[in-house]
Amino acid sequence: MSEPMKLLRIYTDEAAYFGDRKVFEVIANRAREAKLAGATVLMALLGFGRTAHVRTRHILNDDQSVVIEIVDEDAALRTFVASLSDLPEVGLITLEAVEVLAPQPLARPPA
């Protein structure tokens, strides 16, 4: 029986940068380097947060909301979130239980 899996969601926006790289790219690359099971970056059609500023795709403005989803074990995801503390443009981060139906989780490669 494998450890229960969790879904980590990280909310940011397309206009958020860390140095010269977009925050969502930095997070996805760090997830790969941390050997997490995988990451998916989703662009939202429309979104708003605490400020009620509506973020949307426009020809002259890249201000689209972005969600990064990662499914892995709880401990690995919590360690990963702690490693993101240097990224100032990360918004809401959520963690919830999920049931992985297929494929079966792969064993982690030896460290």
C-alpha cells in the first residue's frame, strides 16, 4: 500500500518574474529538480484574487492567471513548498488529498 497522494496547487500570474525568468517556469523547473512526480502549468482564461483585479489574456498585456499543479506524497510536497520561500510573486498555495486511480505511482529512484 502506497502513501496517500496529495495535490499541490500554486497560484501566480504570467507577469510574475523572478530575476529574468517567469515564476511559473522557475517553479516547474524546481519541481523537476526536486524529482517530484510531475508538474502541469495551466493558464486560466480569467481570474482574480484578494485585490479583485481581473487577470485575463489581452493582446498588449500578459497578465493571465496561472496555476501549477503537482501530485506527489505529502512530505515531498511540503518540503518543496518550503523551498519556494525566496519567490516573492507566488500567490495562494493549497494542498488537498487526492486518489490516484491510474497509473499506479512509480517508486522513487534511489537518492
